[in-house]
Amino acid sequence: MKKKSTSQSAFFNLRVLIGLFIGLTGVSLALLGFGAFSVQAQQKYSVTTRSIDPLVPAMFDCSKIHELGIDKQENFRAGAIMIHCGLAKGGDPETGLANSSAFSKLVRNLTAPLVYGSTDVDLVTGAESFPNVTQSETFSTANPDDPNEVVVAYNDSRGINASPLVISSVSVSTDGGITFTRVTNASGQSPFPNTFGDPVALYNKPTQTWFTV
């Protein structure tokens, strides 16, 4: 067997050392990079140390989004937090529209009523005496057996000075909502004395009877 020379062994060992050094350097850089990424991820998805968005609270903990129900909310602050924590996409610079789930839902809710129905119909028929001309909080129900029957209950200020007080009214339609008539008794008031608003209208199918609450 031929014995290697001292110079050959030294050259071989030098190559091994250089290879090990390069390998260890690569591993070290990879670990450092992973550590830096982990720190950035932790800052992004855990505790927010600062924010240029006035809607995002300082030191907000992004890990509590689900616990606080922020991912289910539909308001500007929730949307801003979702975007800031990297859990939703922000506005599109080309269209100016927000694409986050919270903002998308908010936009849909704001615009959806515009695509329903047709011409507005006046529920309030009969005489009105200023200043008691305010109606609010409508509750609409249709008869499932006859869609032409529609009842809308609402607060009605026309009976604010009546005795007893009556602040609830209903308007009914028998032509599918094309026209309505406000129900009025002989005294000129709603036939529901001692009522204070927050109306509900129900149709009882077994008895084919309308109820208001």
C-alpha cells in the first residue's frame, strides 16, 4: 500500500476545513434568517407595538382577534385591525375598493337595499297633524298563503297626545304591496291603545289570523 505524502494530506484537510466552514456558514445564515422571520411574524401576528392607523389600538394583540370576535364584526375599526394584522386584504389602489371580508360585508350591506324592490310606497294614508307626523321602526310580514296580503307594523307619533297613549300603527296591503292603507278607527287613531312602539307583526297560519305585538 502506497502511503500519502504529508503535502497531499495537508491539502486534503484544508479542502475539508473550507467545505465545513462554508457549510456551517450557510446553516448559520439560514438559522439567523429564520429567527429574524420568526420575530417579524411574531410582531405582525402577535402584539402590535405601533400603528399608523388611528383605528388600530396601540399594543393590540392580534392573537386575540378570534377571541374578541373582531373577525365577525362589520365596522371600520374591525376591518382596519384585520388588515393591520395581516388577516385581510386592504383597499385596491386601482378601484379604491376594500377587499377585506369586513369591509366587503359593510359595502354589501350599505348597497344591498338599493337593488331590492322598485318604487317606494307610502304606508301612511289619511290625515296628518304637524308636528306628530313621525313614523319609524317598520316590521313587515306577508301572508305565506296569500302573498297579496302584506302587513307593516311601525311606531306612529300621531297618537302621542291621545288618552290612553297609542304609538303603534299598522298599514295593510291587499295587492302585494302596491298600495297600503293605514288602519284607523273612528277616533282618527290607531286601534291599539296603550301601546309604546317596538312593533312586531305575525301571521298565524293554522288560524289564518294576523297579530301585532
